[in-house]
Amino acid sequence: MTAQIAHLSATEPIADVLAALAADGAVIVEGLLDADLLARFNADLDPLLAAARPDRQFLNPAVEWFFGKRTRHVAAVAAQSRVFATEVLCHPLLLGICDSVLGPACARYQLNIAHVLDRGPGAEAQFLHRDELVWIHVPRPHPELQLATVIALEDFSAENGATRVAPGSHRWPLERQPEPHEMADAVMPPGAAVIYLGSTIHGAGANTTADRRRRGMHVSYVVGWLRTEENQYLSVPADVVRELPRRAQELLGWAAHDAISAGGGYLGTVDLRDPVDLLAEGSL
């Protein structure tokens, strides 16, 4: 029997979502983006993806190999879609989960990466990985560093490359790899999301269709004392950030990580003040 990922509704109590996440390291939440929000967000993305080139440049050959040559990318989505920056990034369910998963290990959490991946026919399966290994230098054991999601912006099926997850792998030794029967396909309708821990093994599946693309979005959050994969300070222009709600500004890293009350220190100040306060005053 192959593994399964629990499916819950976005209207169910957050405690149920957290319980499934703690048990399996991943959970599918259907209806995370309602039909109206999904349509408006996809409308923002349509021209961006139409202009995207699969043969774009990457950081290095390893990153290019990881994503392959049949995927259209839109990065820095908060800079290009106000719908994302104000409604998806700040989604109350996602932030409620972050409060529980990341909150105990930081004074505040932040956006790690916002990246749309439109995987075309012939896109190969990614190698299975744990997202948190980006921060390989953090000693083990450590608390959960990351809360990640892949949001289905169109139907996700096994044939078009739905994300594959190894439920329970967040509790496995680092060296253990899953057997085929321990993998589950995150098959889900548009607007749903597979939400998983940074310590959970997963990877995009192969798109074996002849003519169907798989449009999805990776959105992940990390503890506020880590450097993020996507440099939000340079990816999202200051003029855009100034026009966003304060909560979005905080999540984009424009807020100090103030751990003084917990006996720690502070990170990210400007002139020894919180940058979001300076934004509100018009000083930044």
C-alpha cells in the first residue's frame, strides 16, 4: 500500500491541520485560496509566465539541473503581484501555522521564498530532498526552521507532476531514504496546498503528459534569524514595500528580529530602530 497524505479543508480548525502536520510532516489543505482569490492571482501571473523563459540563467549548474529546462519561473512574486503580497503571503491560516511551528524558535518569522514553477510536459522528477538542508551548517538537533507550501494554481495530478512527499520522514534519521511505497502524490484541486515541514522529504514529480502544464507556487517561511533563499530586500523594491500593509512589510524582512525579552539580542535594525517603524514615519 502506498503512503497517503491527509486532506483537510481550510475551514476546519487549525488544531486539526497542526495535528496532521505533526503526525506526518505534511498535510493537504483544500480551499486555501478560494475561487475568487485564485482567479485574481492567476490573472496576475498569466502575463508574467507568458514572458518567462525556461532557459533562463541560474545561480549555478546544480540549480539549473534541479529545476530542469522545461519549467517557466516567476520569482520575487511579492514585487509583481499585490494579490500575493497582501492576500496569499499574509494568509491567516498559513500565518497561524507558522505561529505554532516557527514561533517557539524565533522572535518573528519571515518569508523565505515566493516562487511560481510552471512545469511543462517532459519535466523530470526532482530528486527527493529536505528543504531545510539549504541551511546545512545549522547544528543538529535543531528546532523546525521552515514551514513550506506548494500551492496548486491548477489541478495537480500524478501525471502532470504533483509534488511527492514521504509522510513521517520528518522523524527519520538524516541518512534514511524512502522506499517507493513510502511516497505519496499530493494530488489536489486548484486552490489547495500541500503544507509541509522543512524537515520532510519531498520533490516535484515528473510531468508525463503530452500537453498539460503544472502551475504551482512554492511559498515558505523561516525563522527570522536565518538568511533567506530569496533576497527579499533586493527582489522587492522599496517603493513597492512602502505601499504594502505593515504585516506584509514584516514578512518581507523589513522588521527587526527583537529577542531582547527572551534574553537574546536584536537583528536588522536601522539606526538602532525597527525599520518598519521608520517606513511608517516616512523615514525610509
